[in-house]
Amino acid sequence: MQQAHILFVVQDNGIGIEETMRTKTSAMKNHKSLATEITKERLYVLNKRKRKKIKFEIVDLKVLSNGQQTGTKVSFMIPCRTVFNTFAS
């Protein structure tokens, strides 16, 4: 049996997290997005009893591009088992 994973990546070319936070209007500052918090809670519950954990990462690509505003990347790495069967012919 060999361990493997599924890598799921979503990337956009928007202004990035830091710039979004900086340019929020006062009406937008009162809004609290729960998507990231809910995702982290769900992963905590799913990972509680698992030896191989689901990994979740959010990267503001501005940091990776020397200050250029290039978007955001969200990655999930989900472990899975791959079973190879060999049959005698």
C-alpha cells in the first residue's frame, strides 16, 4: 500500500488579502466573513481521529512577488490511500 494525496488549489489574480484589508470601506469593515473560520473548524473535526491530516493553506501571493499585487492562493492537501493489486497471469 502506498500513501498519496490529492492537491486541490484555487488561485486568483485579484489584489490580494493585504490590499483588500487596506481598502475596505467602513461598511465592509463591519462585515465578518466566516468562510475561513468554518473551514478550519470542519478540518479540525475531520482531522481529530485521522493519522494523516488534511492540510489547508491560504497564501497572499503579494508576499511571493516582491510587493506586486497578484492575488491569493488557497490549497488543500487531502491524504488518500492508493492500493496496487498485482495479479498473477
